[in-house]
Amino acid sequence: GGTRTAGQAVDDATIGTRLKAALAADPELSAMKINVDTLQGNVKLKGQVKSMKEWRKAGELARSIDGVKSVDNQLVISG
């Protein structure tokens, strides 16, 4: 590993790990099958949720993770 400057992005693996932990810690989202794909700080969410509320919450959680630049929420609401 090289030296890290303060403005450098958190790496994708770390973002993915943190987001998966956040999803697992959420009582509603932990039961859902949510696939997290991170590329250069851009997170793609795939899988199924049961409601618009959960869809929104997953996106907000993803955006709250340090280092995330954008979130592509491709979750399907399966009601």
C-alpha cells in the first residue's frame, strides 16, 4: 500500500464490506437478498425488497457509507 492522502477515496472492498454490515444490521433489510457491487466508489444495488420504504432505506444506507460517490439502486420491489 502506498501513502494515503486525506482526499483519497476509500477502496471498493471497504465500501462493500461497510455497506453489507449496515444492511445486515438493519432489522428490515437484513432479511432481504441485496447484492452490493462497488466500482470506483459507485455502488450498484441489486436484488429484491418488499416495499418502497425498504428500497429507499437501502439507497440511503448506501449513500451514507464513507467513500460512496453515487448509488445505482436497481432493487426490485416484489411486494
